[in-house]
Amino acid sequence: MQSTPQNPAKSQLRVKSLSIYPLKAAAGHQLTSSVIQSTGLEHDRRFVLVDGSGRFVSQRSHPSLALLHLMMEPVLTLRHGKTEAALPLRSPTGSLRTVEVWGETVKAQDWGDAAARFLAQHFGSELRLCERLHEETRWVKAPYSADSAVPYYFADAFPLLIVSQESLELLNQKLIGQGQAAVTMDRFRPNIVIEGAEAHAEDAWTRLRIGTSIEIVLTKLCSRCPVVTVEPSTGIKGREPLASLALYRTIDGKIMFGKNAFLVSGAGSILRCGDQVEVLQTHRD
């Protein structure tokens, strides 16, 4: 692995893009601004799909979920990107359901049989659309919570994921050099993309200030699974970019890309593309 670069001057760093994934494992929404809360960006991983046993499903088992969109306005709508079939859902009609995400169980609101029929039609199996309950949070595990109580909903393990644009650019240079196609950032499903750093500078960052009031702790490198091999526009799984990442981003036996994070100050603030980012602390400090 190459050495971690020095932190650039704060004036170089800006928020390049913001994304949320209202339905876990489905297509994301790119935003120009978002309210940030202790549980992450507003509406991020607010919904989850579960199988008949209540266990969450993802692109690991259902790669074509990349084609499923959940629209929040004007009414909640499921849309399949390939067929353009759409189902508006005005209110939940199901009961409360126990759902399991990575071995943890919480109560969630089932949105009913119409949503289940739509999902079965497009994915060929029993799936239920469930929405988080505000009182049913999960908690970042120690030692990655910095001795704080850090809540989140249906993300895998942390409220936020941060990646530098330059990390993607380095990967694409390597892919193109090997005769492979470049990939887009949505393969990695980050919430916040920061530009102006060197590739993988985020490895060393442990605390950031964004704008004037938002402070974020970066706590753990993000280990990548085969989901990054799913092409978001087709829902088809391949070998890249995981195979290429393995050649230069394997750390402690895992392939790492980006860094998990959580908010420590500024809940309720608006985060905008173009906001200045300042590195307050690195793991060398």
C-alpha cells in the first residue's frame, strides 16, 4: 500500500457531491444540499427491503436492486428503472414488523401488500418495504463510536461514508491503464464526496469541519464487498473494480475504499455542495 499523503491546506478542500440512498440497497439520489442529523443525511437509509423472514436484502443477493428507485416526492413512489413501472404509495397499510440488519433487530413500519406485489413482480421473490421508526435506532459499536452514543438507522454500520474524488480518479487511472472501463462514484455509495485532496487522504483524517458549524469524526476505513462490482445503470455484476482495488488497497486483509464517519456537532445544519472543508485532526496528530 502506498504511504498516506500529507493533508492539504483547508482552502483546497470542498464538498463535491452529496448523495442519499432513501431505500437501502436501491438507487441513490444526488443532492445539492441536505440537512445533516446525528443519524446521517436526512432520509438516508430511511427504508429497507426484507425477505419473508424479516432479514434485510441487498445487492449482494439481488444486484438488480440497483435499478429500483424510491422517490420521496410528491408522494412516496417505487419505480423500476428498466421497465419504468411505477407504484405510488400514499400511506403505509401494513403493520409493525421486526426486521434484521446484520444480526440486529429493530421494529419498522411495513408499507403493505401493494408494495410487496410490485417488488415480487420485478424481483421474483417475497420482499417487504419497511420504514424506520424514529425511536428504533441502532448504535455504532465501540471502539468506533469514540465513546459516544452514535445512532443510525438502516445503513450497514455507520451514519456517514466519506470518499475523496481523487481516490476515485486514482482507481480509474489504474483501470484504464489495464484496459478496463472507468467506474463512477455511485459504485461506492458515499454520502459525502470531498475534492481537493490527494488520493486516499481520507485514510488519515479523523475530524473535519464543513462550513462553519458541522464537525464530523472519521472513524474506520470502509471495507468493500462485491456490491461495488454491480454496474448501477444495469444491475449486472462483474469483477471490477474490486479486482483492481485488491492490488493496491488491501489493508489488514480487507479491501478498503473511503472512510466511515459520524456527526459530532451541527445537527440540523444544511450541508451544501461547494462548502469548504477543514481537516481538524488526523491520526498522526
